[in-house]
Amino acid sequence: MTLCEVVDDIIKHMAGRCVIFMSLASLVLAGCGGVAVTPMDTPVPTWPPTEIEPTSSPTRMPVPLPSPLEQRSSSSADRTDSLIYQDPADVDNSDLPITAIEELHTTGKPVELDITTYRLTVEGLVENPLSLSYEEILAYPSVTEVVLLICPHVFYDNAEWTGVPVADILRQAKVKPEAEKVYFKASGGYRQSLTIEEALSDGVFLAYEVNGQPLPQEHGYPLRLVARGKYGSRWVKWLTHIEVISGDSL
Amino acid sequence: MYLTIHNLFWLLLTGSIVGVLGAILGIGGGIFLVPALVLIFHIPVHHAIATSIVSVIATSSAVASTNVEKGLANMRLGMTLEVATVLGAMSGALTAGWLSEATLLQIFAVVLLVVAVLLGWKSSKSEREAIPNPQHPVLDDQPDDLGLLGASFYDPAEGRQISYRVWKVLPGFLASLIAGNLSGLLGVGGGFIKVPVIHLICGVPMKAATATSNFMIGVTAVASALIYFGRGEVRPALTATVILGVLAGSFIGSVVSQRLSGRLVQAIFAVFLLPVIWQMFVRAGL
């Protein structure tokens, strides 16, 4: 028996175990995910570790979990845990506690914007295209509302947002009658749309403050879309363009 | 678990469809799973990729277990190339953490476009047959020297033992690095890059190339899945539900695919993929 054959034999014997290991690993990963990130109010660990505040560690997973009994004991805990699986349009957030600003969640890497050159443009099917500076946006009459953000399966935040209703901006831009959709585009390219009716409705506004403080960069500074009843993916952060279109054009 | 029945149903269904498509089209499910989770379920891209990468481990393990048993997967070649795929996967998974959602979506949309073109191209030629490889012919039955990485397997379709040597390992290594990187970055398997290179350049017969790539994909995905897991992007209820769907779907798909014309399905699907790609481009702002 040559050395190669011996190695081959060993590999073949290991192969079955390797496969079993991989199946187990996938299940364990799925299972441990729960241990690692269940109490939903703990911040999701971020990468790289340098971004994490010194008190927490990226491998905090198994540490201070409430016992299963504690978790089940209150029905309100059950309710908040299940919120991430619900459609924000079906949830009444009036009795939910406000999420503290430092506990608000985010995904992905923030985009940096230079506020001195910042402009929000409103274009497309409008008679009066706009290009607004940050100060001009702050000068509009504002609304303040507690709106629930649900990022399905990941987190929810119930914060108090302050900003300018999209309806006011669109009214000033004079939307043409053939308009059907409104695109909200972020610096960096991310884009989402609402129907014109949704965009004009209450609870849809361009927020520059959260919980009474200026919007932090990771939450969309200078401007983020807040859309009551819509999933978090629609809440475009670092908003720079609003484009009004008819259904069949981009 | 607090998953609503509504949620459970749609996630299982989506997982199954992805599994069926993956099995019929002969490409991993990840490439469809991520757009579905992002566009239909509003899951953030990083979490969708994390879900996909864990489901890739599951499907690869399910398929690899039979392939390894049959001796189709070339373990020595696979383990050599895994050094490259794992390095690529870890760097890809780390890179993903640095990228914004928009950038990840843009990269994904471009890769999806490439896959659609590949599917269209595959459907236009007589596939499923091993493309004859004149440069590196298959050797006679049981030759004495298969080299360090060569192997042989029994092909029931041809009714004989097929032996081959592995040529040019370096291009295979480079392709594995790129495939691993895409796997870690986007949560896909990356077989669509590895298989053609291992087959056409390294001279491994198609069946063995596919089986070997499939075996490698699971190991590669474990490396990047751990990084996504460390960032807290693997969501338990979501991932477990989707995996159950994908596994059931791949099983159904593998049964159905034997009765379907692969070429027709690929052609139809290449066209069907276009609106999905369009939506991804729209979301990414390209």
C-alpha cells in the first residue's frame, strides 16, 4: 500500500464524518443564533470589533440570558419578542416603550455625507423641481410622531421621529397628475419606492431628529424616510433624491 | 419560537421553490434565496446572505453525502482547493461587513446577471453530456499513475470505471479563490465558477467536477457562516425554516429533474430571472 493510498483511505473514512459535521454545524449555527441574539433589545454585535464599545465583547453570546421561565413569565415580553415577525401595518405601538437612542438598531455600513454641500433634490413628474439644503428642510413645519420600525426577523425600534411630511414637499414641488410612484434614493445608491398615495399619506415624513436629538449618522443623517406601517427596508437613510415617476418609467 | 403561521408558511414555500429550482437548474439555491428574502420578505441584505450561506451548508451536505459515498467527489482535489475557497470565503465574509447594503446589492445584481447569461448559454448547447475535453482525455481503465490528485469513479451511465489525472492545479486554485470569495461575500455556493474551471482546465470529468465542487461548497460556507454568525446576522427562526424548505425542495427537485428537459427549464428560467435582476438593479440604484 503506497502512502497515497493510505492518505486516500483516511480521507474517505473522514469524508462521511465531515459531511455529518457540516450538517450538524448548520443546525448548531441556526440554533445558536437564537442564543446569541435573543433578548431582542441587546444590540446586534457589529464587525469589526473595534466599532464595539469597550464594555461589550463580540463573543458575548452565552452570558447573561434570562432563564426560559423568566422569558415566558410575562406576556408583554412574548409580545415584543414576536414583533419582529409581524407586519408593522398590523401593530398598534401606542403602549410600547420608546427605544433609547443608543439602542436603536442598524444594518450595513453607514454612508458619510458632507452637510455643507448636501442637497435634497425633488425631480421627475413635478412642475417645480426642488433642490433643498439642510437648513431649508429644517425651516419647514415639522411633525413629531412615535413610529414603529420593524426589520423583519431582525429587530424592531419604537422611536419618536421628527421631520417634514413628504406631502408638504411634494405639494410644493407640484406633482403632475400622471404621477404614480415616488422613488426615494440614498447617497450610495439604495432606492425604494412608495405609491403616490402612500407617499402623500400621514405618517410618511423625512426625519432629521430621533427622540429629540439630531439624527445620528448611522441612522441616516442628515435625512431618513420614516414610513408608518412599512417595513424598515423602506425607511431610506441618507436620503438625497426624491423622484416622482409614472408606473411604466424608471 | 414566536414565528407566525403566516410567516412560517411563506418562508417554507419560498425555501422549497428555491430548492426545487436549484436542483432542476443544477446551480445552488443561494443565488435565488437572497433576492427572494430581500425583495419579498424585506430582510436586510446582510441577514439574507447569512441565511443563504447556512442553507448552502445544508444543501451541500445533503448532496455531498451521496456523492462522497459513490466516490464521485475527488476528496484529495477538493481538500486541496478548499484551502483557496476557505481563504476567499473568509475575506469575502469580512468584506461584506464593511460594505453598505447598496454596494452589496449592486454586486449581487451583477453576479445574478452573469448567472442568467450562463444559464442561457448552457441551455443553448447540448448539456448534461460531458463536454469532450480533447486536451486532457480521460485515461484508460485503471492506469497505473493518476498523479497526486487524480482519481477514478464508476460511471453507471457508461458502465465503466473512469480514471483521470488532474492537470493545471493553479488555475483551479485561482478559480476556487474567486468562487470562495463570492461565496463569502454574497452567500452563494460559487459552483458556477468552480465547475467549468475544474472541468475544462483541470481536466476533471464533468460528473466528478460537479460532485467535487459541491462537496467543497459546504466546507467553504462553514468558514464564512461563522463570520456572519459572529456579527449576529444568522437569524435562527428564519434560517431554520428556510433550510427545511430548501432541503424538501431539493429532494423534490432532484426527482422531478429526471423527467424534465434541463435545457428548456434553463432557457425559461434565464428569461424569468431578468425581472428579478431588474428589481435588484432598481433597489441598488444602478
